[in-house]
Amino acid sequence: MVDKDILRYTLRTNRELFRKFRYIAEYEGRSANREIEQFMKQRVKQFEEQHGEITAEDNK
């Protein structure tokens, strides 16, 4: 069964940068995917603190 709330996204980035990023993620006890998710959550929180909550209406 596929979770409809999970989005697959292909990230294109520099190999050396990603190698270093994966090292940091593993150091923090996370997968690279979970580390990216943490960064995204932090950035959304920061943005919403400055500009207000992003709603489903805003995201059309």
C-alpha cells in the first residue's frame, strides 16, 4: 500500500557536496533523506515565523 502523503522527489546535486552531507547525516544518526526532511521543517518554520503560516490556499 502506498502512502498518498509521501512524495518522491529526485534531488540533483554535486556528488562531493552530497557525500559530505551524508557523512553529517550519519554522524547525527539520520539517513540523508531524514536530514533533508529536518532541514525542510526548520526552513518552513523559520519562514512561517517571519511571514505567517503557509496554508493549502497559498500552495495552489
